[in-house]
Amino acid sequence: MTSVVVWLNENRPILHMMLHGLVPLIVAWFCAKRGNIKFVFLIMLATMVVDVDHLLATPIYKADRCSILFHPLHQVWAFAIYAVMVTWPVLLHGMNKPIRTWQRVMGWVGLGLIIHMLLDGLDCIWMQLS
């Protein structure tokens, strides 16, 4: 059991990146309409571009640095914007207003960003435990 934990901790950055692809795929599979799974997955995968804010850090990549509350697009104010993006189409639907394609895309982008932040937060917790 100890060797498994050691292996997981040694490969944390690789596993973290794999989760950034796997979790959006699972969410798209279960939440998107059957004809839109690939499209929704690609939208959520594209939200990885949020990590462009890492370019502002010195060094750009540091394996033991927590992204949450460190990088500009990983701040609380950004989380609030991502949450609004997710809920906007839901609120429109609840008000019996038509939801346009761009609003659906905005919802999926918001969900992808929330997933990204949750995975980064999980990585921060993982770093503290190891």
C-alpha cells in the first residue's frame, strides 16, 4: 500500500493533467445530449487556456505551487464569474426564455472552468497531504 501512495505522489503532476482531460470527458458523456458529446468535451477541454495566467508567474511552472489564489484567473472573483457563466443558461431556461447557442456554449465554458478550478484545488490539497 505504501508503494502505491509513493507512486501516486511521485506522479501527481501527470495524474493531475490526465484528470483535466478525463473529468471533462466524463461530464460531457453524462451531461451533454448524445449528438453534442464531442463538441461539449472540446469546449470544456479548451478551458485549459485559463492556465495562460501561469505565464505571469516566475517561474512559469513550479510543481509544488498551488494555482488557486496565486494566479490571476484562479482567484475568487474569477470563480464567481465562472459560476455566473454556468448558471446563466439555467436561469434563462427557468424564466421560459429561449436559450441561444452562444449561451449554451457559455454555460459549458463556465462548467469547464469550474471543473478546472476544482481539480486545481484538489491538487493543492493533494500537495499538502503528501
